[in-house]
Amino acid sequence: MDNVQFELKKPIVFFDIEATGLNVLKDRIVQIALIKYSPNTLLPEELEMMINPGIPITPEAMKVHGITPEMLKNKPTFQQVSQKLFDFIGDADLSGYNSDRYDIPMLMEEFARVGLDLDISKRRTVDVQKIFYMMEPRTLSAAYKTYCGKKLEGAHDALADVRATVDVLKGQIIRYKDVDYEDGDGYITKTPIRNDIEALSTFTKNTNLVDATQRMRYDGNGTIVFNFGKYIGQPVAKTLYKDRQYYNWILDKEFSTQVKQIIKKLLKEYEQSLSGSS
């Protein structure tokens, strides 16, 4: 897939994590691998490390990635490597396989625990899995076979997986260069898969959802409303202004750092709008 060179306006980091489990709020990273592409640079930078999570690894997770506590007992903690990872990512866009729902929110939580803010509001994200599912409704191994024409060796090793993810996206850019996309309602998007990170991010992004854990969404009027709980469908800002107990409950419970940041911002803006109109 080396015949595709990404056309970039800013760096993009492809990454994959293996963790103690699947809960993006409670579980911890045990392995992370990143590949960084920069504009006008032919060779990417790679960074990979094993991390001592400080908590048990679930048996289910060990069956998937094969990483045991014994392998991690002398490895650094996330706090010890956090600044190196944060600096490597810099202001880059982010991409991965199922990264919007798993890798990105989990990494955001890990950084938040050590006082670092991985702000994704000004980054483009490209979830390669979404392109695959939208264009060829399956696993990374299947995608690799489909777009690269060979079997993925070493699946569920973070570095092998992220290298495969890079190759899959390159294969998708080639295969769908002149292919239109028709959604379930018959609406057609002209050639959405092209060598343009901004276009790929726009195509794969669910514009109705506000946060990675899907706790909030936009309604038909563009208002941010709750997507869960007793206030589902109700405007977030107005509801939290009236029910401060619910606001404090969200801040105290295991909601993502992103959700907590958003509700603080929405409530502050709502209060300012009221004081400005009085």
C-alpha cells in the first residue's frame, strides 16, 4: 500500500490500544502503539510501549490480546509515560479502528487522570472501522484481507493492528476512489472516500452525537439533549440549570471526562445567556 501517500494539512496519528477490559471509564491501557504521519514527510514515526495498568486484567481481555500481569510487572505506569505520549500526539488528528467509541475515549480518560487534556474538539478523527462497515458491512482481519489481499498476522498485537489499520485505509482510498455512497434512505454522497482526511472525517462522523460515549445528541432543532436517563430528549443546559442535583450527580458519577467538560460549558453558557437577557 506504499503507492498511497496521505495528503495532509496537519499530522495524523493512527493508534491502537490493548486494555484490561472494554469499559472506557474503568479499564486501563496495557499496550499502546502509535504511527504518526506528517505533511511533506515520507517516513512515519512509530511509538509503541507496554504499560503497567495498576489494576487486574480481565480473563476475557487476556484471551484476546495475550498480555499477562507477569509481562507488565516491570513496565512503567501510564503516569510515567503520559507526557511522552501527549507530546508525540501533539495537535495531530486521530485515527484508528473502532477508535471513536473505544480507543479515543479511553485514552482521553487516561490522560485526564494525570491532569492532561486530550482535547478532540479541534481535531479531525477518522474511524477506519466506520468506513469499512459503511462500505462493506465486519473485523480488522477481514478488512485487511478485503483491502490488502492477504491474511493479517499477529492480530491483537497493538503495533500489528495499527500497521494493518494504516494499510486498510490506504486500500479503501484506492478501492473507493470513484464510488458513491447511498445510505438507507436513498441519499447519495458523491465519492466520499478520497485522499482527504477532512472529507473522511466528515463522512464517518455521526453529526447527531455530541460525545464519544453517546450520552448527549443534537435534536432536530440543533439543541443538545440528553440521550439517556430520566431526562432523555430534554435540553441539557436548561435541565441542568433547573436541576442542580442532577448536574452534581453527573459530575460525581462515572461519566467520561468529555461529558463532564461539556455539561460545565453548556451550563455556564446558559447562565450567561440568562444574565445577558435580564
